[in-house]
Amino acid sequence: MSIHLFDLTGKVALITGGTHGLGMAMATGIGNAGAKVVINGNSSQEKLDEAVQECKSKGINAFGYLFDVTDEVAVKESILKIEEEVGAIDILVNNAGIIKRSPLVEMEVADFKAVIDVDLVAPFIVSKHVVKGMITRKSGKIINICSMMSELGRNSVGAYAAAKGGLKMLTKNMATEWAKFNIQTNGIGPGYFATSQTEPIRVDGHPFNDFIIGRTPAGQWGNPDDLQGAAIFLSSKASDFINGHIVYVDGGILATIGKPANEE
Ligand code: GCO
């Protein structure tokens, strides 16, 4: 029987923060490729139920679990529950994330720590508890959702860039420690995407909106569905010898220093 390189049939995938935006898009792509999809939300049962229903309406076998990814006790209990009720987790997408925009000199330490907790510590916590089963089974895929801020800074997103830069290096360390168990750990680094997180800086006429369109060779914001290919690839057999790699899905923004405003 020929195994299709990108077929995820029979796999179980957990996507943290999967109720909306990039997480929902990747959950949909992974589900359409055949996996059972377990969506994590951390606050609203209603939003979680809606997200699961949205996946089911597309023919995806979906489940929802509400837990705070920064709370190790809740994570440990939820992973056990998921593995009992749905099945062993083959694919983990650490997507849950927040951003707080503030000039560093004005940023409250508590706010800085909150961003680090969700965007960097939580992927460590969730991976630590999911990988134990993957090590036993000698098989697994972990995908950390980094950012182009894993590579570049920007005014007002210092905490977020520090977290996402750390997540890039945590990804490489997970790969280093777990590849010998046939577990591939990689990252996806989105560029600028049209999501609720970027809504405040994307409205028509906002200087940042014009800046990003000018700075991105593809000349547009990304659509969350543009991440589905990378998510399926890093979840599938097609990436079995790829470790510690961050796949940037950014319309080319990291490839260029940009161009003068009057240049086509
Ligand atoms: C910002 C944006 C970015 C994007 C994304 C870029 O304020 O600059 O929110 O952080 O969300 O992470 O990769």
C-alpha cells in the first residue's frame, strides 16, 4: 500500500489556542489531511464548542478541551484525559499565544512575564507532558508557532519578540533532545497575517498597514489558510528527517531589506 507522504489519516493532533485565527486555520488543514483534531481553548467553553462545531461542519473529526496552557497541573490532567478519550497524541501544535504592545521602558513587569508565560513557558509545559507518550511510542511531531519576531524586533513588541526568539531556540533544543526517539520538532514562523491579533494595526489607512504591504514582497497580509501547507508538511511523513527548522511563511518579508517608497 503506498503511503501518501502528506496523509494524516489515523493521527491525533492537539492544537493549543485553536479556537480562532491561525490555530483554527491550521487545525482545519490538519483535519482535512485526515487527522482527528483536538482543539484547546483556555477561557470560553462557548467559543470552544463553536470551533469544534465549525470543524465538524467541514467533515473533520474534532474534539474540544478547555484548559490553561500555563497551568502545569491542568495541562497534565488534560493530556491524560485527551489520551484516554480521543487517543495518543501524535502531533502537537503549540499555537496558543498572546501579545501586549508597549514601549519596553513603560511596560509593567507583570505584563512582560505574562507574554513570556503564554508564548514561551506554556509550549515547554505542554510539550513536556505530550512528549512522554511520544518517547514511549518512538514517534511524534511537535510544531512550535514562532513568528518573524523570532528573527526581527519591532518597536512596542519587545516581550513578544523575546518570547518568540526564545521559542525558536527552544524548538532547536527540543529537536536536539528528542530526535533520537523519532520525534521531529520544528517551528512555523508566520509573517504578518490578517487575524484578530493584528486587527488594531491593520485597519485601512493605518500607517502600519501601508508599511507592511510595502515591506512584504508579496504585497499583502497573509491569510490564515496560507499556513495550512506548512502545518500539514511538518505534521506528516514528508518531514520525517527535518528537525529544528523554522519554516517562515511570510510572503518574503524576511528575504529583503525592503525598497524605497517610490520604487515598484
Ligand atoms: C505586531 C504583530 C506581529 C505579528 C506576528 C508577526 O504587532 O508586530 O502583531 O507580532 O502578530 O507575530 O510574525
